Amino acid sequence: MLPVLICIAPDIAQERRVQRVAEASLAHIPGLVLWTTTEGLFLEQGPLAPIWLRGMAQPKQTSPPGGAQRQCLFDVMLAKHCL
């Protein structure tokens, strides 16, 4: 599997900053994938819930209204591993 970095930020503003900084600083690492969430979502729903946003080098896609859609991180990782 390609390198995966997960980050739990205190709030949405910090989560967005982490994604921007990671994109600027780590984009040169081939295949690196960043997943972020907020502390509140993590504590309320747990790590298996659809609380994760993908950042870094994701293919350009049309985002749903209101921005990116949160996903179940481990479902996405398992699906890619089983392909």
C-alpha cells in the first residue's frame, strides 16, 4: 500500500490548515495520501465512522455541494487493498 498519513485536528479551521500545509510541503512524495478529521467527530463517532476527509494528490473530481464528502477511512483503504 502507498503511504497514508492520518491527522486529527482540534477543529475544522485547523483541519483545513493541516491540509493546505501538507499539500504545500508534502506534495512531492509520490503516492502519499492524507486523511484528516476533527477531534470532535473522532470522539463523538469513532475512527470507523465516515468522519475522514481525503487531502493531497486526489484526482480532480466534482465535489458535492458544501465541499468534500467525509468517508469511512478503513472502508476506502480495504477497497483499494482488495482491488
